[in-house]
Amino acid sequence: MRTVRTLGGLWRWRHNPLRRTTDLVEAWLALVALLLILLVAPVVGTLAGGVAQDALQQSVRDQRKARHLVTATVVRELNRSPMDTDPETSSSRDVRSSVIADWTGPDGTAQHGAALANLKVPHRGDHFGIWTDAHGRPTARPLDSATATTHAVLAGFGAAMFTAGLVEAVRRVVVWRMVRRRYARWDQAWDRAGPDWGRTGTGS
């Protein structure tokens, strides 16, 4: 990492007579960037992960209250589409069959319609579980706590990586501008010295 290499030259430049001010500034800039990456990025990641964890766990609680698992009864199987999972290449946990089913919603209303059943070969009268809202309409399975925690950890890690990348990007932009300014000063100095270059007595 260039930041670490530049930082390694900080001590070397301290008393070097060839040291330029920009060399020292660049080294100190690398030190500050490294400290920000090591100290600030983890804090940002922890805070972001904590916020995401609170929000996701609240979502878990809300979904558990709003979604209900009821028992449905197969009326008939719907025709399989070409996009259905191949039963020879998928596990039994991944098998889903499209069926027409009857079920009773949590509010006591009778429901009838299409649903996905965790049955490999559904037959009329087979029972399966289906998640619904309070009015008996099919809905997705509620988010579980472990999955929410995993998402929160990933969010925190992503925030920490983004912060580290942002710090490094800012450092590189500042160094790039310093180098450009240095080259501009060299060009100006060369333009001033150019007409007299190689002449006898130049600089006397």
C-alpha cells in the first residue's frame, strides 16, 4: 500500500538536507490517513452496523406480528413452467410447487387462490404451510433474527470499507494536486532558466 510506503519515509525525511516541504507534508498526510483508516473506519462501521441491526431487528419484530403461518389445502396443481426448479438438481428444501389452494386467514375469512407449496408432488387434499397477512393474503416469510444480524454485519463492514476507501481517495487526490503544483513550479523555473542555459557566466 502506497500510504504505508510513504509513511515509512517520514523518519528518513526529518533531517535530510534534500527534503522538500512537500515531501514532509506528503508523509504526514499518509500518517493521518493511516490513523483515520485504523481508528475512524472501524468506528463508522460499528455505528452503521448498530443502526442497521436496530432497524432490522425492529423489522423482524414487526413482520412477526403482521405475518401469520396458516395451513392451506391443495385443490389442484398448476402447470409447471419451464422456469421451475429442476427436481434432479435441487435439494428438497428448494422444491416449490405452484398450486391452487384453500386456507383460512387469521381473521377467519376463507381464502382461495394460487400459492407456492413446499411439496415435491402435490395432490388434492395435501396440507402445507403458507404465510399470510392479517387478512389472509399470501405474503413472504418474515425475516428471521439471524438473517437480520448477518445483514447488519455486512452493512457495518461495507461502511467501514467505504470510509477507508474514501480516506485513501482523498489522500491520493491531495497528493496528486501537490505533485501537479510541484511540476508546474518546475516548469516555471525551467522557463526562467532556459534562455541562459549553457551560456558562459550563467548565474554569476
